Amino acid sequence: MARSESDEPDAPLVSVAKRSKDKPSVGGRKYAVRRRTSAGIAEAELIGIDRLADHDDDDRQLLVPLVRDGEIIGDEPLAAARERHQRCRAELPMEAMKMSRGEPVIETIFSGATPAPVASTP
């Protein structure tokens, strides 16, 4: 997440982290990659801050560009989007289908910054 330093149209952006209860956050542009085992099962989400996270050749970038410079570039047919969604779900471990609220099934690893500490309630 970012905000402008001023109201000027060309003002530089400053990275900011959200302050949410029970949710770590890091300021800056995020690049997400899914680390997979040799069997193709997801084992971690790698989050690079202001750069792509270090990853292997068999890992998969999670962000799909849809708009660039105001032009729509993500105009795949609905059938292709459905097929991609099914492939992505199929690589999740079985535990992901039965997880309870608040229990992460796949580890999230930040590179390039450290998440802000989670606020605790008294």
C-alpha cells in the first residue's frame, strides 16, 4: 500500500503498512510467488516487497496483469480464467480444503521487508 507525499499530481509515493488487528502488514509494492513441491503442491507464498521474491523455476507467479498504462491487457476468455482457477486450486494441499478460520495452511514468507508486528488486544 502507498500514499502520496502531497496533493501534487506527480508527487512521489510513500510505502505504508496497514494497521489491522491479527493481520501482519508491510508497506510497499507486493509481488507474490507460490512455492511448490516437486509434486506441484503449494508449500509457501513468497511475498517480495518492491521486487519479485527469490524463487525456483517451478514456482508460479500469482499476480496476473489485467491493466497496464490504462489499457486492458487481461482479456482472456472466461473459460480460460475458469481453467486457470481450477489449476490453482488443484495445487493447494488437502488441508486447505478443511481449514478453520484463522489457521494458515501455507506459510507466507516476506523478502525485502519485515511485516509489522500484529497488534494484540488486552
